[in-house]
Amino acid sequence: MELSGYLFKALNMLWLWDIPLWMLGGLAIGIFLGALPGVSGVLAITLLLGPSYYMPPLQAIIFLTAIYTGSVYGGGITAVLLNIPGTPAAICTGFDGYPMTQQGRHNEALGLSIMSSAIGLFLSYLIVFFLFLPLGRLVLKFGPAEMLMVVIFALTSVGMVKSEIIPNVLTGLFGILVGTIGSSAYGHTRGIFGQMALFEGIPLIPALLGILAMSELMIMIERPFVISGGVRPKQDIWEVIRGMGSTFSYTGTVIRSSLVGLVIGLMPAAGSTIASMVSYGLAKRVSRDPDQFGKGEARGVVAAETANNGSEGGAVATMMLLGIPGSVTTALLIAAFMIHGMSPGPFLVRENLGFAYAVILSQFPIAALLLFVAALFVNYFARVIYLPTRILVPAVLIFAVVGSLATRGLTIDVVIMLIFAGFGYIMKKLDYPIMGFVLGFILGGLVDKELLKSYLMFGDDLPALFARPAFVVLLALNIVSIAWPTVSAWLAGRRK
Amino acid sequence: MSRSLGRIIFLILVWLFSLKYYVECIRLPEFSEKITVAVAFWLLTLFVGVELFRRIREGLRSKDLKFPPYREALPRLAKDRRAQLVASVIIYIIIIPLIGFYITSFLAFCGFSYILGTRGFIRVVIPGVIILTFIFFIFTAILNLNLPEGFLF
């Protein structure tokens, strides 16, 4: 089938009355929670992963991707108004957004961030839309050995990007071990501690709720409010709209930042934070007046916001094509596909390409809706940070329990959530990376499956693996990603 | 407890758990069903070894490898809001299947709010009623989610 065939099929799937409602709901929840520093869209997606099991698959994935989009944008609101980024991806937004607020230009900055986010999202998905089919055909040529290398690359590149290779690989390996608990391919049980409820493995949703949401709550209760202090500048919707319009004065920055966002988003583990940093740095470097950056330069806000939203298209494309997550958020989206019986990667490309195209196409109306939702309610979303934790924490806790009971209704799932919450809290307190563990945990089952297949296919003839060009290239990439932090540190030491 | 000591204990516990899992897996009859666990375990052992060495050296250099006196630690733990919250969550989980999700959750919400410093009957009860009503309409009435039912509701 050609692109037009998949396009028709996807449009047919999207032609449902409730789809716009899920988009609106997802965006509102995403922006609301994305604006909460330390909470972000991860909490929102984790909490709603369980209930999404009861939705039809397309509505569930669209709802969760809308939360993702909303949260990436929402993180910029508090960065502009209070210099407190709701998400790490919004750090660079605050570099110029907050000085603009100090100059009384906060409405303009908010308008710029809304329009840049929507355009970044739109452009990145537009490119993904055209590249998805050819890339998908390439991915279909991958065998188990290549897929194993891709999964290992996803795990090792966390260390390459975050530079601390040992803690990342260590937690990733532990994640793989925990992810393989349950029955083996031959039906024998592994590490289930006598609990038959673990026969199919540790359930994803309670585990993720514990390690991502509950552990964050334990840290949040240490303070009375999500943030304390700060001023509440006056909001003016017309000034926000004027700010949105002024984004078109920076067309070059918008296009460049969208491309930077897309390319970095395609790389496993790089994500929106690095995309916005690279884009901001590039905008400063090519500017005729780089000294203005950090002092309220509108281009700085545009570059950061376009790139962090633009990275979403790349991250979702990598997730659907290869089945590897670029961040915790896309790891959660993989879990969402899994609970609806789909496996992102070559299987999705082969069996559900129409579905994948429906997800990509749905992002265009989400980008349009983002403009309206964000412009109309930006003032209300900004107030969320003044919510006292004594109300927020018990409410989220009850929602987390509902989420963990959602898929199977077993009390043991709540116990699993609590165990993972304790583990996540300790990891956070001791500065061990949660991302490595989460990636390993989600990919553990896949590693096990692909390693088993590779062993059965090439166990007696290992040299045959080196006759496969894709395998050799991916193996070389893995070696580079493992060696890179050590080599770069050594090179930096020599330069000094 | 010092951070260095905490890290060392954490690494040892992670390794011990992995060892127990590995020992269980190597008894499986087929080689191919234990290969992932075996590879991951031995690589983990290598990385835990390196990380432990780094953390012990770091702790020795900063003289930061001290256990807190338990006589001080235990009363402090009893007053800690996180510990109180965890204890009440454990009680909550035990009671859910006995009494039922909604009543237990309402009581738990009030308890959590009280532990976190909310005072006054209305401020404790009203948010609980609103949130549980919201959960009932969204999850039970619309999504038909099966939440545990005990002898109450």
C-alpha cells in the first residue's frame, strides 16, 4: 500500500466524534500538570495509563500524546513567569522568558512560547509524516540481532547523553533483570517469589506509577506548596495574541529550531531538554547580537520552545518505528501501546501502519488546539503552582491507587506500586538515574525475546552476524556510545 | 545516614536481589531462557563492583561513612511525615479489600490530609468527597472500572 492508502485509512480511523474531546482533555491535563515543577507530564501520563486501558486504543494513544504535548508546553509557563521551569525541557525558555517578564513583557513571552510550541510540533510531525513510510520499510529489514543492537543502543545512549555511564548502565541492567521477571519463553517461571500474579511479569502500570509518580510525591511533601514565593503578573489575552503573531517575525529561527528538535528527538535518550539547549545555543551563535540573549531576547524563547516541542515528533517516530523510547514519557507511551496489544517497532510497522499514521495525523489538530487552549487559559494554568501539597499529594495518591488497580483489580498491584515507590524514592535521594532503570525495565522483555531469537538463529554460526551490514553498523554505534564518555573525558583532560 | 553509606548499602541490596534472581534462573532447564538474566547479572556485577569501589573511596576520602545512632534515628523516624504517610498507605492497602475502595479511600484521603497538616473538619472532608465523587463518575460510571468492593462500598 502507498502513502495515500495509509492516509485514507488513518483519516477514516480518526473520523470519530469523541477524538477532539480526548485531544482537548489531554492538552488541558498536560498543560496543567506540566506547569507544576517536578511533576510534569510524566506524572499525568503515568496516572492515566491505567484508566486508558478502558478506552479504545486510538483514543487512548491520542489522549496520552495530547498530555505529552500539553506538558512540554506547560513547562514553559512557569519558566517565563517565575523562572522556575515546570519541566527540564523549559530551562532555556526561562533564560529570556523571565527577563521579558521582569521588563513587563510577560504576555508577549507567553504568546511567543504558545505559537513557537504549536509550530515546532506541526513542522516536526509534517516531516515525520513524509519520512515514516520509507523509514518503516527500512526497519522491516531488521532481524532479531539488529533489533537487539537497537535496544542496547537505546540503553547505552542514556549514558552517552548524560555522561555518567556507570550509574546509568548499572540501573539499566538492573531494570533489564527486573523486566525479565515472569514466565520465560518456555513457560517456566523466573523470580516470581511464589506469586502467580507475577507470572506474566511485573505489571507495567503499577510499577511505573510507583517509581515515577509516588516517589515524586514523597519528595513533594517536604514543602508546603509546589513552589513558594513569586509574583503574579497581570495577564492580558490581547497582548498574548499579539505575542503569538510576532513569532512570524522570526521565521528562520522557527524553521531551524524545528529541524534541530526533530533530529535530536529522533536520537534515543536525547529528548526535549537537549533539543532546546542545542537550539538555544545555535540561535545565540548565529545571532547578529548574541549579547542580547539572556536579557529578554524574543528569539531565545522562540528557539527553546520550538525545539522542545519539535523534538516530540522525532521521539514519537523513533518510538513507533524501532520500539525504543527516547525519554521516560515515550517509554510510557510504549507501555500504552503494549497494554492495547500493540508492540511498537517493526511489528507495529508491519501490522498497524494505518494506526501509526492515525497517531501522526492526530498531532496536527492537537497543535491547532494547543493554540486555543493555551491562549485562552494560560492565566489559569499559571496558578496551579500555588496549590498546597496537603491537597495535591492525597489526591494524587488516591488517583495512583486507582491507576494501579485499573488493569487487573488485584490488591497485589498496589503493593507492587508501593515497593517501586520506595525504590524510586531511594534512587532519587541517592542521585541514581531513574531513566536508566525505567528504560531497562520496559525493554527487558524485548531484550530477552530478541536475544533468545538471535541465539537460536546464530548461536552455532556467530560469524554470520558480521555478514549483515546493519548489524555491524549498529554494533559499531554501540561500541562508540559505551566508549564515548570515557574517551571524551580523557580528551578533555588532555586539552587542559 | 550519610549519602556515601546509603549508596553503598543500596548497591549491595541491588546486587543481592540480582544474585537471588540469577541463582533461581540458572536452575532452569533450557540455556536460552537464562541467557539474558546471566548476561545482565554478570555485567551488573562488574558495574556494581566498579561503582562500589568509587563510592567507598569517596566515602573514605570525605570521612562520610558513619551510621546514625539508632536511638536518635528511631524517634526521628516516628515523627517524620513521610514515614507516617507510608505507614498509613500500608494500612490503607490492607483495608481496601475488606471494607471496599470508596469508603477506605475517603477515610484515607482524610487521614493523609491530616498528616500533611490540614486542620478543620470541612477542609479535611469536603475535598475528599469531591475527589471520590469525581473518581466514581469517571472511573466507575463512565469507564466501568472494577474497583475492589468490601462489605461496605
